[in-house]
Amino acid sequence: MSGAKSVNQQRLWQRHADMARLGGTPKGGVNRQALSAEDAAARNQLAGWARARGFGIFTDPIGNLFVRREGTDKAALPVVSGSHMDSQPTGGRFDGMYGVLAAFEALEALEDAGVKTRRPVMAVAWTNEEGSRFQPGAMGSAVFAGTYKLDDMLAQKDWKGVVLKDALAETLKAAPAPVQRALGFPLDSYVEAHIEQGPRLENERKTIGVVTAIQGSRRYIVTIDGEEAHAGTTPRAARKDAYAAATRLAAAMYEATTDEGDTLRFTIGRVEVSPGSPNTVPGKVVFTIDMRHPRNEVLEAHEAKLKAIVAAKAAPCPAAIERVTNVAPTDFDPKVIGLVRSAAQALGLSSMDMPSGAGHDAMHIARLCPAGMIFVPCERGISHNEIENATPEDLAAGAQVLVEVLEALANR
């Protein structure tokens, strides 16, 4: 019996329902932020299921939780799949959690089918992917990959001043697991399943997204310095209105970043106007920019456009643009992409190639080993929202593809 045919749709759906009760909100979503009591409860739930199946569990110094199904060659590098269990404050039931539960379902399906794999197969729940409580996001996978330093991350504080090191210690006390591995142990390959968090699969009536890349992202802060003045007595020609300059910049930027294929993502997400008085001409405006695209050269070209707009259109106000983050695009391994594509075809599931617009833990792990991702649809593309939804059939279909891919990688 094949592992894919042993995927149990009802079991996978029930696992999501069980996890959704941990931090569940009245509107049907979850508030299960990283290293909270709810996060600890989810870790205990997963560990309990793993122990019941005879799988090994362990954690590492940043709190990533691993579940291991042994292979016939215990010395072989493991094939790993997973995602995260933490959520936004008003998050959905499937963002991240689906990737963890699909990976665990893959282990159970292989076990139920009696499938032997040469390599160990592991599920992982990465710590603090969302970054809603502790900054930055995708922390556990980034520390594992060596992108961030462990000591720097352990020193981070949440909005209430709680130090991450202390929150992690409390979490591991409430959800104990042996620390058996150092950070960044070698992996053979990695595959992450996730809801799309966008509408393309649903709009195209496709079941499986074959993820080819994660688009790069850059964030900027634009600062415009004007001059405060009386709103009733100062002629417009004599003003240095920082907000008027900001609106000119924003309009020009939106126009300059509009592309025919609607691939480039440009967002002004936060605007601060000072002094914020109804009868005072604004003396200062600060706004943020989030810009994303799968190709680094496109981001580079549009960054040059943004800088030119700031230089040309802010007068009579001085203005500056500062790049504050730069995450390079991630191209996934062609062989893993091919396995996802062929598995979907073999299972009779419709699919399409697509990049990921959002960042995921896979972008860090792809720097360590061959990696890829599998998307399934979510209703209306809504995510980071309590009404986030997916169907049992689509979740099971993605898990079936995942089992096929993991089995192929584990028996290479």
C-alpha cells in the first residue's frame, strides 16, 4: 500500500480542529503567539501524538520541535517537512499549522502503509515564524540555518518587555522535550506544505501549487521634513507641507511600480503625520514601503525609481528614503520542484507553477539543502484573519503530494 493512499482525510481534519481549540477565538480563528501558554499546549499536543505512534521527539536551543520516524539507515541525513504553529493575534487555523500537521500526517501515513524509507523522515514545528510577538519573524528556521545568531535572538523582547530567553524557558518547562541536537544539523532535503494565502489557486481552479520560488522583499522608511505653520494664516504658496509632499511621492511611487503582469507588490503600510494637529500644517511625515518581486534585478531597478522620485518630487521639503531590510529571492531546487509537479500529476490532481508572495521558513532552509514548497487553496485567498478557511479535501490532497515527495526523497 502506498503512503499517499494511506493519508487519512478525517484524521488530518480532526487534528486541525484539535489544534484550533488551543488559543481559539470567538470568531473561529486562533491567537497562539510564539512561546505563549497556547504555543506550549500545541507543542504538547503534537508531542503526545508522536509518542503514541512511537516516533522520537526532540528540540534544539531555539525551541524548534522535531518529530522523527526512523529509516533503515540511521546514519543517513534526514528528509524534513514542516512549518510553524504560532499565529497572528487574530490569525487563522491553517496558516503554518497545516504544514506541521501535513508533515505529521505524512509520517503517520508512511507508518500505516508499512513503507520503509532508507532515510529518516522528520516533521518540524519551527519557532516564531510569524514575528507578531518577538521580532524578527521566521526566527527558528533562521537561527537553525545560521542566518541569525542564537544569542541575539534570545535577547529579543516582546511588546511587554518579556525576554525571549525567559519565554522559551517557560515554554520548554511546560512542554518538555529532550534537547538532542545542536543547531543546524545536516539535512538531506526539505519540503514545506502551506495554504497559499492568496487567491490564484482558487481562481484558476487548481488544487496544488508547485512553488518555484519565494519572492524577495525590501522595506524602506521615507522621511519628509517640512515646516509647521498655522493652517488658517499661511498661504499655500509659502508652505513647506510635509503631507502634501508625501502624497506627491506616494502617487508617483504607485504609478512607477505598476507592472503589466501585476507581479510587483508595492505597499505603503504605515504613515505618521506630525504634529497631528487639525489646524497645523504638517511639519514631518514618515511612511513605510514594502516592495516584493521574485527577481532581484527587478527590485533593484524599482528601488532606483523610488530614490529618483524622492529626489525629484519632495520639494520644497527635504526628504530621504532608507532601505531597512533586504531579503533576497529564494529559488527552490529544480529536482524538488519536479517531484512536486510529477506527484500531483500521478495522483490526478490539477496543479500550476507559482511563486510565493509571502515569506516562509523554507526560504532559510533552502540555503542548507535542496528544498521546495507545496501550496493548497484557501478560501478567497484570505489569511492572517480569523475567517481563514480551507477544505478537508484540499488539505488531504496536499498531504498526499507531500507523502509522495518525501518518500521519493527518502529512498534516493
